[in-house]
Amino acid sequence: MREGHARHSTMVDNRFEPARRVTRGRTASWLIRRLRQAGRSDRATAIVEFALVLPVLMSLIFGTVEFGMALTTDIALTNATRTAARWATVHPTAWSNAASAPSNTIEGQLQQAEGISPVPNDDSHIKISYLAPTSGSPTECGYYSAGSGGFVGENGYSQSTCVVAGTLINIQVTDKYTFMTELFQGMFPNGLTLQTSTAMLEEI
């Protein structure tokens, strides 16, 4: 009886085996379809997320480049004012109001040191001022004006009493950095103002 019962069970199991295989096959196909759909959904989500993040990412990249170039320009201006101030300590009256100043002038030294795009040589961009030493803080005793082409005395000083050894010569440069990308042009329509100055004592 036991052996007959065992054979009967085996026959029953074998009889339902094809149906089980079909069920497994359908389940596998369904899982594959679901995985493919999920994969397409993930790709679509990734594309949407990338489209949302891309403008922010590009703004950060262009912003880094733009402000890096602005910083480079500011450093160039600072180095140029130092070069001009060093020249002025031994050539205190070597002035010029020419658009492209000669290299043997204070303005020419500044323009030459700045490089490819030199600052315009006018009173709104370059100021060469002289400060007389006093018991308190130095007093501005005059400045060179490119507009008038000569020295302008202040506080009762003249060129002969102001431009002397020991006077502090201050070279101040004001310029603008113009942004190249439309985004930052809209944010800074007038550009970014850069200003730097260097002061040194006149030696002669």
C-alpha cells in the first residue's frame, strides 16, 4: 500500500508539472517587463532632474570663470599701480595725458604693466596725487590732471612746495570689468567697478 501510494503521488506531481512551468514562465516575463518599465522610468526621471539642475550648474561654472577673470584683472591693476608708484618715486613729475602714454612716464609705466587692455589715461581712471607729511595724517597738497595737462595745487601748496622728497605719492586706478555672459550682464549692467591704489614716498 505504501509503495502504491508513493507511485500515485509521483504521478500526480508529474501531471501538474507543465502547468507549474507555464506559471513560472509567465511570472518571469512579467518581472522582466516590470524591470524594463522601471528602467525607462528611472531614465526619464534622470533626464528631467538633469534638465532642472543644468542651468544652475552652468551658472556656477560661468560665474566661477567670470569672477575669476575679474579677480585676475584686479590683480593686474594692483601690480600696475605698484610699478607706476615705484617709477614715480624717482620721476615724480613724469606725467603725460596722451591716450597711449610714453613708457618713460608714470601713466605709461602703469599702462605698460597692466598688459593687453590698458586702463584709459584720463582723470576718471587714473589719479596721481601728492600728500605732504604733517604732524597728523598726510595732507593732499596736489594732483596731476590729465584734463588740464598740469599740476593742480591744493591747501595752499604749489608744485614746488608739494612735489618734494618725502612727499607721499599715491597712484589710484579705477576701472570696470565688463561681464561676457548675458546672465551676469543682466545682473551687472554697468560692469563691476575695480579700484586699487598704491602709495610710496618720493625719493628726490
